Amino acid sequence: MKIASFNIRRMGSSKLSNKNIVNYLIKIFSRYSIIIILEVVDKSGKSIDKFLQELNSTRANKKRPFTMVGSSRLGRTLYKEQFVCFYREDEAKLVDTYQYEDNQVGDEDAFSREPFILRFRCKHTVLKDLVLIPVHTKPKDSQKELDELYDVFLHVKDKWKTDNVMILGDFNADGAYVSKKKMKAIRIRSDPDFHWLIGDDVDTTVIESNDHTYDRIVVYKDDMFKAVVPRSAKPFNFQQAYKLSEEMALGISDHYPVEVSLKKSSAAKTSGKAKTKAQKRKNCVISYKCVRQIHSSHVPGMNGKFIIRCVI
């Protein structure tokens, strides 16, 4: 099961009215079982609803459609954003969500955009219970907000009695925003129980003039870490994958999605093998019927072999 976080710069009606951009977004989304979108600015929600319909109308997604759930509109000023999660119901069941209230006594309003926390029951993975904490920090407050995530984590752990937590999103934890020295003071960084899956030297941005690691995926404790497919955590460079110019890529976003895969359960692997064998048997039956029922001619082939040419 592949999970991603993607800061799609200002994903709203203007961006989603561009058919070319929408087509590339559909390609990107279709790679994942769960994808959390940051920086959704669609006030009415009509554009994002239409996008979901278009996403699910494609051949790749008709049989395995996405469902969507979003946070409230977040922000301290007139400018508001949402976290929106798209997930495939055949792979993950949404168990619960809640909006972090950000009202700790003496430290109220620590977040510009309070985390929207989701709990899933994963159907085909080794790890069944999964909590996702999406993050989009305000750049100038990145250090404080990232440190406060430790308190969010403790709240989640106490509320839902689970250690299976993944924190993912745009941390803005690089460049001028958070130095290496300041990183050491961030509790989810200094605590060895948190595993940072995206390395500090990995470029998660489209702009060629910088190589910042803004986007991250962090998991808690060894059970969660061992459930991750080794070396699967990385940015998806859609510019390179789809051979786009920098200008076209920036039209989609100035960030790459960051992604990670969870290991399949033994039952899912067995089921997958059974389906493959069944399909092969089906193909054999079809091929046999084809040879029996339609005109066949034998033509000498290479090395003395014969080619059966079927006319349907």
C-alpha cells in the first residue's frame, strides 16, 4: 500500500480548471492508496468534488475508486487552507478523524494550520491500524510548530491507544527556516523513537535553484518502521517521470509528493498469487478455445518451430 503527502500549491478552482494540469494530477493520484493533499484553497468545495469525479472516471480508478475527506478551513487570517485526504476504500477503511484543538493552557494557537488527524484500518498490509498526522507548517514558525507536534503525538497516543503513527507533510524544515542546530531542539527529531524516512539531503522541490528537503515522512517506534518497505520513502519526481519543462511542472506544484509503501500481509500476498494463477489458467482456456474454434494455419517459424496464427 503506497501512501503520499503532496503540497499542491494553491489547489483551487483556478488550478483545477486547467485540463492539462488535471490530467497530470490524475496520473499522480492514481499511483497511491492514500494521498493527503496540503494547501487546498477551494472555498466552495465544488472544484475538488468535480476533480474527485474525474479521478474516479478514469480506467485506472473505476473499479477501485477514491473517497475523499477534508478538514475544516484552517488559518489565522482571511487566507485559509484545508487538508484533504483521498483514499481507496478497497485498501483502507477510515475509522475516525479529528481536528486538533490547539488549546493547551499557556500554549494556545501554536499552529497556523492545526493538524487534521486520520485513523485507518488497512486491509492488506502487515500493519492494520494506522494513524496519519498531516502537517503544513508556517515557514517562519516551523521550528515551534514541529516541536509542538510532539504534544499532538502524545494526545493521539492517549486518545486512540496506539503507537502506529505516521507524521507527513510540508515541514518547511530546511534552508532559512530551520537550521541543523535548531533541528536538534525539535522533540520529534531528538527522540530516537521517531524515524525520519526522508533524508536531509533529498530534494523535494521542483525549483532547480534550490534543493531543500521541505517535505518529510516520520514514523514512530520500530513496529511502524519495520512495517515500511525498505527504501520506499522518497519524493516522486513527476517532472522527470512525465518529461515536463520546469514551467509546466511548477504549474502543477512547486513541491514533489513524498511517498512510502507499507508491507503487504501474508494473506494479501497469497491472494495476489492466486489471482495471477487464476488469470493464467483463464488465458490458457481462452487460447485453447481460440485454437479450436477459429481458423488456424501453420507457418514455418525460426528453429523449426511453428507459429499458430489466429484470425478472430
